[in-house]
Amino acid sequence: MLYRIVTLIGGLVFVAALFALVWFFCKKFLERHGVTDQTSDRATVLATWTFAGVAIGLVFAVVGAFILGPWAFYRTLRGHGVDVSDGAAVWWGFGIVVVSLGITAAGFFGFLMLVGAY
């Protein structure tokens, strides 16, 4: 039973880490594109919708995260008035999703190996 609790808590920590990574990369994206007004708040909105797209995409199929995440990033970014082309916005969203999920997945698999579940 303790093993299951540790794994559940570890999973929740990695979900929080995934959101933190998405937020960090969204903030860096906004800073790189010259957004200086309320950067943290805008990054939070952008990360929340991107994270929601990834989460819903993961429920339907793992591949869905790589479609809905960038799409949510693009749609939210359009509302912020950042001067980026549509194609670049989608590719930036895709890159943020891939890097964030990759780092989180590697850490989670390492955690599972550490507790002996994988």
C-alpha cells in the first residue's frame, strides 16, 4: 500500500512539474518576443490553456497532446496580440509541448525506476 501512495504522490508532483515547465517556457517565449507588460500573468494564462490542451489530448490518445496542446497555445496567443505568424505560433506551441513532456516523462520514468515499478 505504501508503494502505491508513494507512486501516486510522485505522479502528482510530476503533473505539477509539467505545468511549471510549460509556464516557464511560455514565459520565456513571451519575453523573447518583446512582451514586457504583465509577463507572468500572461504566461500563466498561456500555460493554463496549453496545459489543458495537453491534458485533454492525453486522455483521448497520447498523440492528441501534440495536437491539442499546440492548438491551445496558438489560440491563446492570438488573444495576447504577440507579433508572431500563425505558423510560428503553432510550431512554438509544439516545441513547448514536446520539450515539457519530454523532460517530465524522463523524470517520471527515472522516478518509477527508483521505486522499482519500471
